[in-house]
Amino acid sequence: MPKFKSAFFYLPVGISVMDRYLLTELLAPFLFGVGLFSSVGVTIGALFDLMRKISDSGLAPTVALKIFLLQLPYFIAFALPASMLLATLITYSRLSSDSELIALRSFGIHIYRLLIPAVCLGIVVTGLCFWLNELVVPAAKYEATQTLQFALNRPARKDFQERNIIYPEYNKITLKDGRRVDAMTRLFYAEEFDGERMKGLTVLEQSRSERAGVSGIVVSESAVWNQAENTWDFYNGTTYLVAPDGSYQHIVRFEHQQLQLPRAPLDLARKSRDYAEMNIAEALEQLKLIRLSQDTKKIRKLEIRIHQKIALPFSCLIFGLLGSILGIRPQRTSKATGFGISVLIILAYYLLMTLGDVFGLSGILPPEIAGWLPNIFGVAMGSWLLWRLAR
């Protein structure tokens, strides 16, 4: 008996025989789940639409194949958590129904020890999912969108906002009672932007005192960002200085004038990728710009998306733990039943993700809780089931 137990507990280096056996049993249903769930996702989410574009819009089959392959990583990343759930649920259910887990526990192996292979695999898959979502999926989805637009002879979606660039700038002002509050001190507006030059500009300078009012106006035909001098070059415009009583105090016309304004309006205009086409670093940069404009709705939405980008990979570990706990219970569960349970749990996860969006955008939940809501429920449910199982 002691020699048998040492095979599981006292190996100083390497993986025990039991761990290798459980990992081998987990690998086959995991790979099956990746193929199954990603195939279903890409068929519903991309293949049918591409086939329709081939028949209706004359999209070349080779281009459609390229777009299909570029969209595949997105669906594989979403299939990884579901595959972990399916693999652990089916594997541990089979071991339980075949009494293999009972045999292992008869040698004194604690139930927590049996979960270690599933947890280890979950950690590896979490890292893989995070890598896909950060380095592969955003670039692939953006390239797929651009390729499709070009193939259909449509203007490719530009990496900038073309019209109506509005950027309000807020700063702290001191009120008469000494309180410091946020107030808009500058409003930047441009009618058009071609990627390099702003056209039809109006810049309003607000008074920084408690009295609300415009202290200066700049109207210009065009402006470009001067990278070398870190300033704006305005062309063919007029500067109006406004007196406290609202009258024009001074009017200056110019052909070229440099103004020390922030670069933020240009950065904001150039950031127009969809959320799925940005990694976390790019989304955080976008969040900095949106926070300057104090658009509460956009700020909340992007904060929720950033937390969801982090939470989704960790759902691989949570699903792996949850599936192994459900499967390890004494029962006889067929593969069909295990698949059905997996589908129900996955649907519940994405329902909670949708509810997190609704509650987060409405302000009922903070963005952190809204983004992690499905994972919080998953951890709570897994902890409760593990506690009941270990009793």
C-alpha cells in the first residue's frame, strides 16, 4: 500500500502515473470539443454569410476561404472554455461510472487530488485562450473585415472617423466656496478628417473661472498635427477673443498659426476599430481618450469589454473545475447527457454575460462586476458543489 501511494504523492520530479492517465483521458474529448464547438460557431457565424456573398455578390471562393481562415481563431477562442467543460465532464463521469475513481479513492487519494490534472489543463488552456485573444484574434478579425470590403469593391473601413470629430476637454476649476469640480474648458470640433488633415475646425475656449462663458474662439479652414514641434498648425482662419460681457474684444485673421492644443482629438479620430479588433492594450489606450471626453456610456461599455477580455480566458479554468466536480459525483452519465449538460451550462454563462452587459451599462453594477459576473457565478457554484462533494 505505501509503495502504491508513493506513485501518486512522493514523486519528487515529473508527473505521477495517475496524472498522466487522467490528462490522457482528458485530451481526446477536449480536442473533440474544440473541433465541434468551433465548427458550429464558424458555420453559423461566418460560413453561411460567406456562401451567400459568393452566390449573391460574386465573392471569389479563394477570397472567401481566406476570410474564413482569418475568422477561425475568433471562434476557436470562444470554443476553448466550452471544450474544457465538455472534456472534464465526460472524462470524470466515465471514470466515476466505471468505478475507477472509487478504486483510486480506496487507496487514500483525496478528492481534491483527483482534480489537479483538470486544474492544470485548465491553466494551460487559459494561457492559450489569452494568447489567442490578445495576439491573434484582433489582427485576424481586422484583416478579414478589410479583405471582405476590398473584395466586394466597397470602400475599406478606415482606421479613422471621417466626419464630425468632437472632443470636449475637461479640467478642474475652483468654485467660490473653494470646491474643485470638473468643467469643460475646451471644445474641439472638425467637420472632416482624411487621416492626416482636419477640415472645418472650430475651437471654443471656456473660462476657467466659475463664471461659465466663452473666452476665445478659433475658426480655421484646416489644421494638421506637427509631429516635430508637438503642436497644431492651423491654416486660413480667424481668432476671436471674447470679453467677459460677451462682446468681441479682439479679432485676428491668419494664414498660418501654431496652437498648443492636445493631440487627443487626432488620436480619438484615428481609433475606430471594433471592440473585437482591439487587444487589451489598445482598448486601454482608447479608454484613456474616451475618459477625457467624459462620455459615461462609452466609458462604461469599454470598461466592461476590457474586463470581459480578461474574464473569458479564466472561464476555461472555471469550466474545467466545474465540469470535473459535476462529473466526479457518483452517477452514471452517458456522453450524450454530458454533452447536454455542457450546452446548458454554456448557455447559462452567455446569458449571465448578457445580463452583465445590461446591468453594467445601466449603472446597476460597476463595470468590474458586470464583466466578471459569469465567472463569479461559476466560482460560487463550483465552490458549493465541491464543498458538498467533499463532505
